[in-house]
Amino acid sequence: MYLKRLELMGFKSFANRTELEFVPGVTAVVGPNGSGKSNISDSIRWVLGEQSAKTLRGSKMEDIIFAGSDTRKPVNYCEVALTLDNSDHTLKIDYTEVTIARRVYRSGESEYFINKRTCRLRDIIELFMDTGVGKEAYSIIGQGRIEEILSTKSDDRRGIFEEASGIVKYKARKKEAEKKIDETEANLVRIADIISEIT
Ligand code: ATP
């Protein structure tokens, strides 16, 4: 699996629709300070489901929508689409090319898509779980992150290894199952109460 294409529209400094094509191997993005290099990695993080404006170097989510310039009016929504080559079927989906997209309006309304079909954020997170790609995965290492990883708490460091070894999916499912068991147990208690009231 590799990152094939990134399309940005209205995302941060990318007011116009901008398409970046990647080929297998190493790609370097170069440019002067403030030209938008980090905005590209922010867009990848965001389309993978990032919910924290701070992580995207803003104070609120609206900050990721092009805010206007001397020559251009602000836009009302932004969209990012990320296309991955999935010919090796790393992503457990029946497509050799997978495009995930996210759109957000100034009103705060957000939409997610997998291969142009509307989906939930959860579907995107599950699709990438344990693949090494994802907003929390080690595939995006931001400035200063390496030091953070080294100095971080051992529990957090363990999380990185868990993602790398591919067990996060099972841990998430276990958590969900435990939640369901708790809910079911609470329901059983309620039923027992009702039975004792009517008998
Ligand atoms: P450096 O090399 O200094 O790290 P960079 O190339 O990584 O710089 P970025 O941090 O990606 O640059 O981009 C910063 C630019 O993006 C700034 O000029 C900023 O004004 C612009 N920018 C960020 N958010 C928005 C927005 N919502 N609307 C318009 N422009 C924005």
C-alpha cells in the first residue's frame, strides 16, 4: 500500500483545488518558510480523522478552512481526499485503489467518504486500524514528535508498539464487548428489580 494522490480544496493555504501525485519511493516536499509544507501533512492527519484543532496547529476546527487573502475571499468549506494504492490489499476492502475524503463546513458540519460513499468517522478509523496508517499511527511524525515519543510515559510508548504490532483492533473490540457486557448486566439488574416488584 502506498500514498498515491492527495487532493486539497480550501484546506488552509490551499484555496484552489490542488492535486499532488506521489510515486512509490521517497518524495520530498520543499519550499520556503510558510509556503504550506506542513499544511500538507496536516491535511493527511485531518482526512484520517484528526479531531483536535490544536494538533492541526489551530485553535478551532474552522481554522483549517481557507480564511481568505488580499486577493481571494474566504471559502465556506474545505475538502481533502487521500488516495492509496491498495493492490496488496493491506486495507481489508475489495478495491485496489481506496480514496478516503473528508469535508467540513464553517457551520461545523462534517462529512466522510470512502470511495465516494458517505461513511462514518468510525469506518475510516476501523479501515486503517493496525495498518500503521492513521491519525495516531507512527506514519506521520511531526516536528518534535521523536523527542516526545522518547520522553513520553511508558504506557503511551506501549501504545505505539501496540499499533505497530497490529493488536489495536482487538483491544478496541474488547473494549466495545466489555461495554456491551456492562450494559447487559445493568439491564439484567433492572429486569430483576421489575420482576421482584411484580411478584
Ligand atoms: P515552515 O518551513 O516555516 O515550517 P511551512 O512551509 O511548513 O513553513 P505551513 O506552516 O504549512 O508552512 O503554512 C503556513 C501558511 O499557511 C501561513 O502562511 C498561513 O497564513 C497559512 N494558513 C494557515 N491556515 C490558513 C487558513 N485557514 N487560511 C489561509 N491561510 C492559512
